[in-house]
Amino acid sequence: MLPRRGEPGGGSSAGCWLLAAMMINYMDRSSLSIAAPHMIDELGLTAADIGLLGTPFSLTYACFQLPGGWLTDRLGVKPVYVIALGFWSLETSVMAFGHHLWHFMIARVLLGVFEAPVSPTSAKIVSEWFPPRERGAAVGVYDSGSKWGPAVAPPILTFLILGFGWRAMFVILGVLGIIVAVGFWVFYRSPEHDRRVSAAELEHIRAREEDNNAPTGHIPWLRLFTKPQTWAMVLGFVAVVWTLNIFVTFLPLMLGDIYSVADEELGWYTAIPFAVGGIGGILGGWFTTKYSRMRAHLAPLACKRRIAAVYGGALAICSILVGVTTGHFALQLAAMSLALFFCGALSAVGWSIPADVVTGSRVASLGSIQNFGGYFAGSLSPWLTGVLVTTTGSYLIPFVLGAVVAVIAGIAYLLLLRAPIRVDSAATEIGDTSS
């Protein structure tokens, strides 16, 4: 997230904080799977117990998207972001002191509660710091943390466990998150309160290139659910979460079971596709910004819906390739990497869209609805993949099903995401006059 010419770097500073927090977020999520073998040996837990701990996190994370986004729009990004980051880091540390399954269950539930606001709040921060045509690249940088986190987690967390033990690993992760929370509280400023931002730069940030195509007015929260734009974004994000959940859950298992990859190599091979996914998020966001500037006659939303549809189709093709290349290790790893590349790219575009659909007063709310729908439906993908693999003995059908989901996402972006939500000032309290 580079500063614009003449800008003192406030947007870049905000982006660095968001990227760091997103990486910590996903490292915290990955920590349980890394510590699981040691927890099983020491505490007598079973693999089923470890799997059970993933369910309450996913459900609470999905459900608390809605109040998290609403609170961000009501209270502002800084207090919500700091409280969420501080408390989810505390809950990560609490895992170190558990001795029974219910101890860990409570910690994982609370982890889902406090991690929920991070993505909608990040989207709102980007909308405050960047004008419409520059948000794609900005989102791509911070959202790439959702891929960099799982990429660096296996080698780093394994090193911490081997050096200090699994309980110390949870404490170190928690302390790291709290440090970032304190830094964000001390150093982050909105553009209006950042002394480095001049009046001309603030005017540039607030610019609307296409006044006739910009969202207007304040739509009531419940009426967001009646809009086709909202459902396009939800369906689009289901494809992102669906694919990501399969890889987070099954990538190490696939490499270990199909290719008998040794434990000491598994972490590094697992990191490769996620690292490529992080690159996909950055490049996908950059291309979105570049394309928007090239097609200046189009509104930012029109550019992004086209690009999102293309990324959805590319994700579908790559998902099928993952299934059909089983048995060829290099091809399989390349196909997985490509799938996560386009998953990261689609995610970057998806998180840049809320600010193009509604005004700033509802950006976090709309983003939270998108993430809620994506994670609520996407939570089915690991379970369904496990059932299909157990039944058929192959990963082909699950990834073909993932391709179908990606195609539906692309179609939804094209057909339903046609214009911003515009509300006449006289109709603010009763809804909008067009969709």
C-alpha cells in the first residue's frame, strides 16, 4: 500500500498495521492445528476433540460478524479494532493454561467473538484512507495477511513449540498481538486527525471520481439484506471462504496421505501455496487499481464486478486442476498454488467492494454481512470435503464442487452487482429509491 505522490505515507502506515494484525489473526487460527499433536500426547485429547474445537470458533466468528460491523459503524474503527485485537490476543494466551476440553472450548468461542470485527473494520479503514480507484491495491496488501499468516505459521510455530513448548507458543502469540494492539492505539490516526495529511491530500482521499455513480444516503441496517448487491457479495465471498477452508483443513493431510511427505518437510510444502495466495492478493488488488485507472470511463464498481467475475472463473478452473492432478506432486502443488492465488485475488476485490456499494456510514456493516454469509456457508466445505473423500477415496469431486461454487460467485457478481445503493435524503429512514 504505497503512498500517493506527495502523500506523507499515512495510508501506508495504516496498511502496515492492518497487514500485521491480519497475519497475527491467521497465525492465531493456525496455532491449534500446530499444537494439536502435543496437546493430544500431554492431555489425552483425541483428534475428534481437536476437530470439535474448530466448530465453535467458526460459528461464533460467523455470527459475530454482524454485531461487529454494526459496532464499528457506530463507535468508529479505532476503539473496536483495538479492543478486538487486544481481547483475541488475550484469548490466544489463555489457551496455554487449559487442562480440559471445556477450557479450550471457551477460549475458542471467545476467540471467534473477538476476531469477528477485524475484516469489516479493516475495510472501513481503507475506505477512510483511499479514494475508490485506489482501494483495490490497498485491500490486496492487508488481505494478503490471511494467506501470509498460514504460510509462515507452520515453520515459526513449530520452532516455538520445539524451543519453548506448546503452552509458551500460545503465550508468545498472545503477547505479540497485544503489542500490535497497543501500537495501533498509540500511532493510528484517521486522515482528518493525522497531521501529515494536508488539506489537498484529504480532498483527494475524499474524492468521488464518478459523482453520478457513487453511493448516496444512509440506508437502514436491516434494509441491506433486501438488496441484490448484498447477496452478490455474499455469494461471491462464499467461493473465497469455501476454497480457503478446504486448504486450511486438508492441505497438510493431502500432502501427507497422497505423497507421504515427511513431517519435517510438510510445513515448508504447506507454506508454498499459501505464500502464492498472499502474492495473489497483492497482485490481484494492484491489477484492480490499474484496470480501474485504464478504464476511467467506467465507475469503480463496474470495473471490480468484471474483474471479480474473471477471478471467480479462474478459481473454478484451478480448483478442477487440483483434483485432476492428484498423483503428480509438482503439478498438484502448482495447481494448489494457482487456486490460492486466485482465491487471494478474489478476496482482495471482494473486500474493496463494500465502500463502492454504500456510503461510509455502512461500509463495515455491509462488509460484515458479506463475511458472515461467506463463513456461515463456507464452514460446510471442510465437513463436506471430508465426507466425499471418505466415501469416494478421491479429492476430485470436492474440488469440482468448489469450482461450481466459484462459477456461481462470478455469475452473481455480473448479474446482481450492477450499481451502488443510492438513498435519497428524504428516504433515508425508509430505504433507497433505486438499486
